[in-house]
Amino acid sequence: MNRFSLILGLMAGITTASQCLAQDIAPKAEKPAIKRIVEEIPPQAADVENFYRVSAAKTPSGFPVPRYVSLKVGKVNGRIGPSRKHPIAWQYRRKGLPLIVVAETEMWRKVRDVTGDESWIHKPALSGIRRVLVLEQTTLHSKAKASARITALVERNALLELEDCNEADWCKVKSSNGLKGWTRRYNLWGAQKLY
């Protein structure tokens, strides 16, 4: 893999390369150097199509592939292969960030992020809690229809917990401070159907 990046922020803003240097987050000298390229969420998030599908009965975890997961902690290394001996390709710094598991071993999960990049993450760093990333500023409604009362305005890059989506592509979500409501599936990355 010849492309390395460091994904930071994704919440209130994107950390710039100069901020990275100011925060002194360069890797230690004894570890292989990470080429730092800071990326914003693209105007159009990565596709959630063209996956190799594996049934739950044929995976080490007993869950189907692909599937959604989220980061359990706020600092996670994404490696180019499924072991600690493989170099770090990305460092995710946002607890709760949604990812798609596209392959797995007993202790490692190959994931795809919102930008479409893939890396291997150690299993204990991942959670099965379904979270979504808001792709553009959106409103939450009290019911699953556009004419329903607006309960909240949600900023781009906010993380929400996904409760449910209906056949009309409305999804019920809640924020970390307890606000709940419905919004359209296309406003969220991590709510798309994988099957």
C-alpha cells in the first residue's frame, strides 16, 4: 500500500497538518514513520456496494460480512495487514466512528471507512453499537415524515446512535445528550443497507 493517511477530527472540524505538528503527534522514532495526509469527509461518502459477502456461519466471529461496527475508543491504529507487525496506515481519533467490516480473522477486522479507505483494526477496539455519521446538516423530526415537527438541527460530522430504519428510508436516531428523532437515510453514513 503506497498511500498513508491520518484521519483526525471528523466532528467539529478537521485537524490541519500544521495542527498535527503543533500537537506533536508524530510517531516515535523506533516505529516506522507514518506519512500524514489529513483528509476531510468527501462531498460524497464512499459507496457501500461491491462487497464480498460471507454468511455468519462462515466467519470467525459468527456475524455476517459486511456489517457495521463503530470504534470503541478514541485512538485506534488502522494497519495495512492483520497483525501488530504490519505498519500503521491510519490512525482514527474519534470514538464511535462508524466503519464497515469487509473481512475478518479471529482477532482482526478489515474495515472500510467513510472515505472508502480500508485498514485492519484489532478486534477489541471495535464495538457492535450502530452509529452513523451525519453527512450534511440535517433536521430530526418527531415522526418519520417531512411534515412532522422538527425536534433538532444536527450539524455535519455529528455522530448519532442508530436505533432503526423503516422501509421508506427514514431512520430513528439519538444523540449522546438524549435528543431523538427521525431523518432520511441518505443524510447518514452507516445507515445504508449492506444486503
